[in-house]
Amino acid sequence: MEVLNGWWDDYFWGAIVVAEVFIASLFLMILFGLIGAGAKLSGSRLAQKTANTYTVIFRGTPEILVILLLYYGSAITLTAIAQIFNPEIRFVDVPPFWAGTIAISLIVGSYATETFRGAFLGVNPGSIEAARALGMSTLQTFIYIRIPEMWRIALPPFGNHMLSLTKDTALISIIGLNETLFVAKQAITVTGKPFTMYIVVGAIYLGFSTIITLSVMGIEKFGNRTSVGAK
Amino acid sequence: MSFDFNLILQSLPQMLAGLGITLQLLLVSGFLGLLLAILLLLMRISGKLYLNSIAQVYIFVFRGTPILVQIFIIYYGLPQFEAIRESMFWHILREPTGCAILALTLNTGAYVSEILRGGVLSVDKGLLEAGSALGMSARQKFIYITTPLATRLSLPAYSNDVISLLKSTALASTITITDMTGIARTIVADTYAPYEVFISLAVVYIIFTFGLQKLFGVIERYLSRHTVREE
Amino acid sequence: MNDNKTQPLIEMIRVNKFFGSFQALKNIDLEVYKGERIVICGPSGSGKSTLIRCINRLEKHNDGRINIDGIELTDKVENIDAVRREVGMVFQNFNLFPHMTIAKNLMIAQQLVRKTPKAEARQVAMQYLERVKIPEQADKYPIQLSGGQQQRVAIARALCMNPEIILFDEPTSALDPEMINEVLDVMVDLAKDGMTMVCVTHEMGFARSVADRVIFMDEGEIVEQATPQAFFDNPTNDRTKAFLNQILSH
């Protein structure tokens, strides 16, 4: 265990990076998911086809491949563009943080598209009809009737998306992101104790997963406090 | 910046040479994982606290940590222990393929057991009551009522997990396995052409995913043939 | 009405049942003799379903004793199995096994519980399908049958096990109006053949013409029980009167 002394600091900062990726990708994932769901629900055939293509691509491609493609591909593209302006430039790359964050947001966002779409369609049509019959406008119906029911429906699968984002962060270590798995690799070259180091990584991610799961459970309880069967 | 189609034509056959390994990882881990999942399911519904708890902890750990970390722990971490190196399992555990299959099996087993459990819980309670009223024992109800119905109910979620498993096989490339992704990364390292190589590889995975979805669709329709009204 | 001094087939003595802190059955005393047809009615939540579900142990009573044909209903598995061999049940939602043919639905319990060989089980199945007048549906699946047909199959399924008693839990409540009669006809037939029946239902016409005794339950208690004539024409309890007013006024 003492072998870990001196590494706790690095692991801590690695964990901070995981949290940072989580926050950034959570925001983007919601954004992509809402845009995708909006497109699929829009009625415009072009929008639907585009959204469907988006979903098919990012649900059918391995995450690691998306990350590699985005990272190396963007580096090549940016370098080429930069060289137009300044031929001296040898290499421009996108920080692994952003290449990775955008990659996993696109991937989980494609699942979130389905979740949000399903939540929208899952709202009890009777409630909507009642609201319209009472004279509420489309916007009012959306804000006061649709959204409250939608987030409750979406919550369990959304919790899973958040867990996916967290775990996919480990993949970004492959392109050099300085999170916990990356720290572990460095620690191993010094200490020669791969099992110990990787177990710590596992424990850190398990900690994050647990926090997310408990939070979702808490929010679910809050959401259901007025539902049938709630005590 | 041009898109080098020639390169695609050259690299595809090379990458497809890795298809055999990808399939091997998918099918072996899928099958063993399913067996493990059934075992965990039976432990979860056994009614015996110690079995249920062990299964719950196992599932919690394997669903809460990134699969990449699990792969690293098994491939890089286990050799840290002399006991492992001298055991009879060593000849499997020193090979990257054996480690990858082990990691994928342990991981998918945890996810699939929860899917099966969801299916079991979804079986209409009334049918089980009818079985009880007719005098069937708990074991008889589980075999003749629960299992056939839960299997059909679990299928959609299970098919999603198989697709996830396919995508996870790409992670085997991180421990030197020459599956399709592993070969692709080598080609990109040589040619600096991430777009051509990775995009064409992504297309291969997408086609593969599409095929799996169609296959499961057929199976689902076959199993539901008596339970869906033909209008 | 049975007045020989034989033992009652169903005996419930000071039975209490709680769901958490809610008391569903309060000090229930009930005797049902062989050949009797009992109808239980009452508002929703009165405990009628709970009462009959305690008889075949789909619900577990917390207090008091239940005896079926002399067998006491306890936690002992042999007792529960013995009771379930004598008691059949027909559910509101039919609960036919969707993945088995009609014939298989009728055969499976015979084969598993009574260890009847397949050929004989099939014979018995066909016999009772004839009895409920739908033998031609034997090799179809439940989804292909109408609600009324499914419920008749459910009755046949219970009969295949040769029970002494059949419990009906609102057998026609989930049926479209035009199919209620085909099921009630089967039940009337059964009654004519002397089957002991305890039936929770809202079908007062059936109660009037078939029942030996009508029981009114409210808030977990048996409030009144009498012959149909006395019950419908001369209810004694105020709650009974209020209930009858509500359901018979349209």
C-alpha cells in the first residue's frame, strides 16, 4: 500500500480531470441529444434523415474508434489549414481533452436522442388534450405539462447515459488525456505494481459511478413524491 | 487535402483480416457471458441473502467501472502476482486474447444478468398466480412460465448489449491484439491517414451492427409469433 | 342450503389480513358447505378479492384459521399444495399462458402437478373444452380468441384439475358486454352440476338466479349474508341498502 504514497496527489488531479470531462460532456451530450430528438420529432424529412444518420453512425461505431478518428483526424485537418497560413507550422493538434469530450458527447448524445424522443412521445396524450381544452397555449402546455412529465420519464435512461460518459472518460487516456488511467500507466513504470495502480483507478471510477447512481435515485424519489404509491 | 480512395481499397482487406479475431472475441465472450449472466441471475433470485449479495456486489463493480480498466487489470495487473503466474490458468492469462475474452465475459455477464432480471420481473404476475392456483411448484413455474416469457421480453435489451459487446471488442487493440481496430491503428501510424482508414473501418462496424440488429429482429418476431395479434 | 351436520368445505374463523398498516379483512367468519353457490359483492376495496385469494393462499392471512376440506392452511408447503389441489380459480384477466396453445394450457398442470401422461391429459382437456363449447379452438393460441372464449378456456383449465371448489374473482369484469352471457352460461351450468362455487361479482342477475347465499362485504367485514331473495328484497343493514341503491338504480 505504501507504494501508493506520492501518487495520491496525481490520482486526485486525475480524478479532477474526470470530473471536468464529465461536466463538459454532460452539457454537450444534452445539447446533441435535444437537437437530435428535435430533428427526429420535427416532421421535416431532411432533419429526420440527418438525425437518423447521426444515430446510426454513433451507435454503430466503437467508442475508441470515434475518439481516435476525432483526435488524429482533427489534428491532420487543423495542421493542413494552419499550413496554408504559415507553412512553417509542423503540427497543430486539438487538446485530447476536447477531442475526447466532443467524441464521447457525440456518442452518448446519439443514445440520448432516443431517450429524449421517447420521453417526449411518452407524455400522456390525455394530459396534453386536457391542457389544450382548458385553453393553455402550446408554449404553456410545453412548459407546465410536457416538461415535468418528460424529465421524469427520461431520468432512468438518462442516469445510464451519465454513467456511460463517466466510464468512457477512461478511453480518452488512450490519446493522452491526463486522467486517472493515464496516471496509473505512469505510476506503473515507476513502481512496477500494475494491479495495485489499476485497482485504484477502478475504485475512483466506481466512486464516481456510485455518486451518480445515488444522485439519480434521489432525484427519482423527489420526482415521484406525488405519484401513486409514494409514501 | 484529398481523400485517398486507393488507400481505402488497400487497407480494407488488411483490416478485414482481423474480422476473424473480432468475431472470436464477440462470440466466445458473448456465449460465456450469457452463461455467467444466467448464473448471476439465479443467484439474484435465489432468495438466499448471501448469494444475492455476492451477485449484487459483482454486478455493481463490473457495471460501475470502465471496461478498459477491467481489461488492463486482467492483462497487465494479474501478472503482478506470483500465484497467478504459477497457476494452471497462466497459459490463458499471459495471452492477450485470453485476457480480453475473460474481461469481456466478466463485463457482459454483469450487464446481461440485469437485463435478464428485468425480463423476469416483467412477466405478468397474473400468469404466475394462475400457475400457483393450478398447483404448480415454484420450480415448475420458473421453467414453464417465467423462462419462455422472460426470454422474449429481454430480447430487445439483450440485442443492444450484444452490439455494445461488438464495440467493446475494439478495445482489445489496446493490449496488442490484431483485431480490425488494431490493424487499423497500425495502418494509420504508417500512413498518417486517419480519415480514410478509420472512416472505412467505422463503416465496417456499422454494417456489422446493422446485420446484428436485423438478425435479432428476426429472432424477436419468431418468438413473438403467438403473442402478437395479426391484425 | 345445506343443513346436514357435515363439516363445511371452507371454514374461515376470525380471519384478519393486513397489508402493511391497512386492514383488508376484519374478523371474517365464513362457512361454505359442499354444493353451495356463494356470491360475494361489495364496493371496491371492501376485501372481497382478498378474501377469496386467502382461500387458495395467493394471499396469506395474518390471524385466525382457514380450513379447506379439513386441511388447515398454514405455511406448510404440503398443506398449501393439498389445498390448491382441491381449489380451482378463475381470474378477472383470464391469465391464460400466452405462449401455449389452448390445449397445452389445459394440459400443463395435469402433467406437472398430477403427473398425468400426455395422451390422457389431452383427452381430459378436450372433454372440458367440449363442456365449455369451444373444442375447435384447442390448437389455437390465446391471442387468437375473444375475451369470452378465453375466460371459458380459463374455466375449463380449472376444471381439468378436478377441484372440489372453484373460486371466481370478478370473472366477467374485464369482458365486453356482449361476451358476459356466454361466460355466465357456463357458470350456471357448473352450478347445476353441483360444483361448490364462491364468486366475487357485480352480476346481480347471476346472484339472484344461481346463488344459495349472497354475502355483502364492506371495509373488510362481512356486513350481511342471506338468501338472494332476502338479500335483494329485504336487506336489513343500512350499508347493504345504500350499496344496493347505488348499483341497482340505473
